[in-house]
Amino acid sequence: MKRTVVAGNRRIEYTLIQSSRQNVLFQALPEAGLRVYAPKYLRLRDVDEMVRQRADQLLEMQRQTEARLDADRRAHPVTDGSPILIEGKHCILRLRRGPRRSGRLVGEEYQLTLPNPDSDPDVRAAIRSTLSTVALKRIRERLDYFAPRLGVTPGRVAIREQKSRWGSCSRKGNLNFNWKLIMAPPQALDYVVVHELCHLHEFNHSPRFWALVEAQMPDYEVWKKWLKTHTDDMYL
Ligand SMILES: [Zn+2]
């Protein structure tokens, strides 16, 4: 729920997310703005008042998040000829103008067509959407390969924009994956697929869980580490 609070001469807009949680959490997200997670029983005007009282702190949080995002974008431009990592290979981004958004990998080039290739946010959104499609296809293929080997059947499979996670598994057995896995080498994507599938047997990170992962992928630690150390290359 979108809310607006006026504090002195400043307007603060935020998204309120009510849940069964017991405490209030304030978060400044790049692009998504300010988020407030609050328990359902808190009255809206009480949440507004908490936001108003923290106006300085929240605006500063937002300013810092945006500054970080700006710096990241400057460090990782998406103009014609920019480097882009796809399936662990260093490719070159080629931008073309065209009515429909599409992307294809031709040799070492990722040829991206979109209506407005001059707009930085549009190019980023087009990369995200076209590569998400490729990611989902590849992840499904790898799930189909590993699931029978593990004797499991995953539930719903989806690609999510996850800031800090490569994948997740819900109690119901639904799996979510980060679209950026398509930038990583295929073995790193495999590791995340195997990891989430193993959670269908062991909903924890116990030694038994890791033994299952290792049985499918003896060198999984290499790829687990790869994902930890290369997040910066996969910035977008
Ligand atoms: Zn896990």
C-alpha cells in the first residue's frame, strides 16, 4: 500500500507492507523506494507517525541507496559495446533500435533490440527481461535433468528479482531463482539448481543436506565460491 507523509516541508512516500511480524522494519531499496514492514495490528496513522519522526534518517537512507546505485551504474555501463557476462563468457552488448524488445546471443555479442536504446533504464530493463526468459528456460532444463536423479518433483518454478539470493525453496516445494544466474558459468547455475532441489529432501543446511549436494556435484564448493566472489560482475 502506497502512503505519503508530510514532515515539515518534505513529502515522504513509502510502501507499507503489513504482515504478521512483530516489529517495524524500514528499508530503502534501489528503484523500489522506501519500504516499511509493519505488524497488521498497527494503525496506519501510527505507522505514518513513525515515518514522520524518522524523516531525516529515512531520507538519508534513501539518498545513500540512490548514490550507491548511481555509482554501481557508472561502474557497469550498458551502452553499445559494453561488456556483459552471459553464461560465464565475457560478451559485448550491441544495441539496436526496433519496435519490439528482443535479445539474442550471436557469437560473443548479445544483440539487444528495443524501442529506446538511448535510455539507460530501458536498456537495463530490456536486458533483465530478455535474459530472464533465457534463464528460466535453462533452469527448467537443468531441473528436468537433476530432479529425477534426486527423486524429487519441484512445485512452481519462478524467476524472481532477488537482491541477495541466488535461489530459494519454500515449504510447499516452490522454487525461485535469480535471473542473474544466466550470467554465471553453467556449473554455477547447476549448483544453485541442485542446492534448491536438495532442499526438497532436507529443509536445512545440515551435513546431510551438503552430502546430497556433493553426491550430485562433487565440485560444488568451487561454484558456490564463484557465486560469492563474482557478484560484482553480475551487477545490472
Ligand atoms: Zn539453501
